Amino acid sequence: MRLFVTADLHFNHRHSKPLAVEVIARMNAEAAPGDAVLIVGDTAAGDGDDLEQCLSLFSFTGPKLVVAGNHELWTRGPDSHRLFTDELPARVRSLGWHWLEESPVVLGNGVAVAGSVGWYDYGFALPHLGIPRRFYEQKISPAAATRFTEYAYLLERTDDISPAGMEVAARWNDGRHVKLHRTDEQFLAERMAALNRDLTALGADPTVTRVIVGVHHVPLAELMPPKPPEHVVTGKAFAGAFLGSPAMGAMLRRHAKDSRVFCGHSHFPARARVDHFEAVNIGSGYRMKMFEVVEV
């Protein structure tokens, strides 16, 4: 058996959809009977039926596994958390897919797969930007905040913002489209606790010798895009705070059976050997789709 791993298919995006169709066709053609597939988040936005359209294209006969990305939590409705805990799991199950947030899967040959959406806690924020935490919490930079009266309170004091930071104009769209009804740190803590529980159980299972982990948000600095020089102060640099969390990576390092860790989200391919496991950022983006194949 082999496990095919991809991420960031973004099936609801007009430039991304035809590329997603193409890469799924390539994976289907290469897969043998019984091979498994894992999608590490951002298959499609949660609203509409793009998620169902995308998942229905996979013809794999082995286990089909999926975790959410932040885009699955984008909704015009009032509650992304309910979408995440109730609606999305039911929708993917109805198509024969396994929602890894609920439980890991043992593939055979001593190999198990666990997964999580992960999240961010601004641990990858760049200190040289000189932007206070309150702007990251609202997912809007100082210059962008000046354009919206609802964010005027963020600028009631400016003495703690660097001159360069005052020039950064950017928004992270999770701030508009994700409604978790809890802080980013709280949601991350919940997801880490759930994944840690699964990995601990797999660690205690004598029939499991290797664990493959899929986390949508970047859990390791080694898988992040290169840091810009400190004289470069841009919206892209601001966005780095929302790419993942080093705390998730620290937790993954504590589990000895972890053999491979896959992530996505940043649209930047990367590969590194980290302690006892291989770590891979799939690197798919809106205009390029990629996948990995693992022998199980």
C-alpha cells in the first residue's frame, strides 16, 4: 500500500480548480488498488458544495483521509466552530472519507495516520515589524486599520508601533470569514490537545510502529517560507504570523513514533529532517498543485 498526500486544492477558486482537477486525475491514474489518500486541508471553502465536488473526483479504493484547513472554516454563516465540529465531518463521511480530527486510522503494516487542522498563535510573527499583538489578534495591520472605523480602538495608542510597522497595510481574511467564538490560542490549544491524545494512544499501541501526521498549518520553523530581510517590511511579512505555530511542532517532537509530518497552508514547498522524523510542506498553491507518495 502507498499513501498519496496532497493539500491546498482550493477547489472553489477559479484559477485553482482546473489545476486541482488535473492533479487529482494524475493521482488517480498513478494509484494502485488499495492505495490510500490524505488531503492536508484547504480542499475547498466550507460554504457551497465545492468540497463535495472535489472529494467525489478521487477514485481511490483504499482509505480516504482528510483534515480541514482554515478555508474550510470560512463561512457566511455565524459559526465556523459548529461547521468544523458537526457539519464538515458529516459531509465528508457521507462521501466515504474519514475525518481525521475525530480519530486516527491504522493503515496496516504497523502504520497509522493522525491529523489536525492545527492553527496559529502568532508564534511565527516577525519581531522586527514592531507591530503589537492586538493587531495580530484582529488580523489587520496598523496602516490597514486606519481605513476602518471599527478598528480605531487599535490605534488609540501608537507609541508601541514602530514607524515601519505603521506603514504595513494588510489583512488576514480569516478575520472576516472565520467565526470560532474563541481566541486563536484557545482553538490551537484544543486542536493540540486532541492530536496529542491521538498520538499518545498510538504510542501506547504495540501494533503501531510508525505514525504519519498531517497538520494543515505549519508546525515547524523548518517548513516556513524564508524570512524576509529585516529592512523588508511588507504585508506578506505580517501574514507570516498566521501560517502556524511552533508550539505544535514542539508537541510533535515529543512523540517517538512520528515518522513523517506533512503540512500545507503556506503554499511554499519545503522539506527537512527534524529530530526523528521527516517533515514536508506539500507546497501546493493556487497556481501549482503537488503531491507526495509514501510507501506504507
